[in-house]
Amino acid sequence: MAKRDLAAELLRELGQDRTQYHSGEELSARLGVSRTAVWKAACRLREQGYAIESVTRLGYRLTALPDGMTKELLEQYLQQGRGETVICYEETDSTNTRGMQLALEGAPTGTVVLADRQTHGNGRLGRSFVSPAGQGVYLSYLLRPDFDPAALSLLTSCAGLAVCQVLEQHGLAPAIKWPNDIILDRRKVCGILTKLTSDAESGTINGAVIGIGVNVTQQPQDFPEELRDKAISVREAGVTVPRAAIAAGIITRLDDLFLRQHILSQPAENLIGELTRRSCTIGRRVEVISPTGQYEALAVAIAPDAGLIVELPDGSRRTVSSGEVSVRGLLGYT
Ligand code: BTN
């Protein structure tokens, strides 16, 4: 039997209502332990950075949470029970790699892997994604419908929309640089990398792992020198939010889009409208870099499959997909 974690249980109790005091007597009855054990568990939580007031005759009240990336903390921001399919690592190579592994092992749709630090964070086009401890949100969301592999761009776009909506809730005005970068003040705050998983025997697609990396607390000097004028964090953009709140916000938005709204089975107009409204690529001259060559074009619209519709100098239009091209904005991000 797993060892009981009384501190985590107390945190759950106190977190249910942070405006009220919870009496020691009531807590000891609910947890089925002595009042001394409750007091010890509160001390352990304080050591982990939780601020817990204790007032004679009133009891305990949770007043502030630390900025960590543990499951207990995340559960403070998630709906009750949602944490059951969330796996939190203090350190892992890549949450996408863990997510792919879990997909192979048959983990259910909506499973989430999170890490405080990644040692081998993967970016697009074989690049790495710098993922230091204590500074970002690194999460992978597993989706296992029977979807068409052509929906890959749509998945990444939905994740981009989810991240934007969370940042907007905190008063920021993010933009989407097609296909997978979220931009604040002309710099990248988040990158998304979606991987499809296939069944080894049949070769059919049986899932997707949507990897999302958000810079949250970095100061400019925390970024590697070559990224300093290209990267930004939520804090540098002027907003201080606990990382767990951002992570939980993204998970909740993704659940809403994929598991409640079933966005991939809905007509695409709404989603494309939301993406277009936030796009900082549309209306810009872009450089399309594809395996067959490189050319300049004008980005004119987002296609129903979330591809980018570009117009060439001769007036003809074509749709480019994220898998085959890299689009570089010629005039910067905005
Ligand atoms: C990019 O900007 O090129 C995509 C970056 C994606 C980074 C995230 S962090 C969580 C997940 N795990 C990874 O190894 N990569 C993604």
C-alpha cells in the first residue's frame, strides 16, 4: 500500500476553501489523525513554501502557494480529480518523450506529463528547447482519438489558442506566429511541438502528444545569449503568475477544446476565426523554406486545416503546411 502523505491531504483540505479558517478539530476528524499530526503536516507544508496562518480558536488557513511544479500544487488550480491523470517530474529528459512512451503503454486520452526541468527539451526542426528548473512550464498532453494524421496542424493550432487564452486571462495580449510560436512584445514566449504516435504492428496513427513550453519567470539574462532578443517570459512582459496556475490553465483549456467541445469534429470556421484574429503572420511578407526551395510570399489567410495560405508574386495562391516548411517573418513578428 502506498505510504500516506498527510501534508498533501491537508493541503487538499485547506485548498478547498482558502477564504475560511479550518479548525484543527475539524481537520483531525476529517483526516482521521490527531491534532498534533495535523500541526506537523502544516509545518511540513510551510517548509515547502506554503504560507499557512494558524490562529488560536479559529484554526488553519492557506494564504499563499509557492511557485513550484508539483502535483499537489497543480491540484490547487485544477478541478477536483483532474490531477489523477497528470504526472509531474522534478526532472526528465523531455515530457514529449515521456508522453510518447505513455502512449505506447496505453495511457488514456487527456494524460498530461509535466516537468520542472527538462534535460533534453525538443524543439521543432531538430532544435533543442532550453528548459531550466523553476522558470517555465514544460508539459505534454496526450490525445488518443482516431484522428486523421492531416489534423496535425490543427492540434498544434488548438494548443496555441489554449495558451493564448490563458495568457489573455492574465491580462496579456499574445499573438500566434504561424504555425507554433506564441509571441509577446515581438518575442517568443511559448513554443509547441506535436508528435504523432503510431501502432507498431498496424502502422496506424493511434495518438498525438502535444508538447508545450512556456517561458514564465526568466529575466533577460537567464536566456542563452543568442536568444536574448528573441525570447521573453510572462514575468518580463509584466505579469507575475505561479507556473502551476499557467500549467493548470492550459490543461483546463485543452480539456475544454478536445474533450468537451470536440473541436476537431466541429466545423473549422470558429477555430480558424480565433486563430486569424490572433495571428501576427497574416498580412506579412514571409519567407517559405521548403525541402524543394525557398521563396518569398505574402501570408494571406489560415486554411481550414490550419495550413497557411500564401500569395506568390504572380498572384497565385498555395497552402503551406507546418510539417514541410519553416516560415520566417521578414519584417519581424508584429
Ligand atoms: C519549438 O519552439 O520549436 C517547440 C518547443 C516545444 C517545447 C515543449 S516543452 C514540453 C515538450 N517537451 C519537449 O521536449 N518539447 C515540448
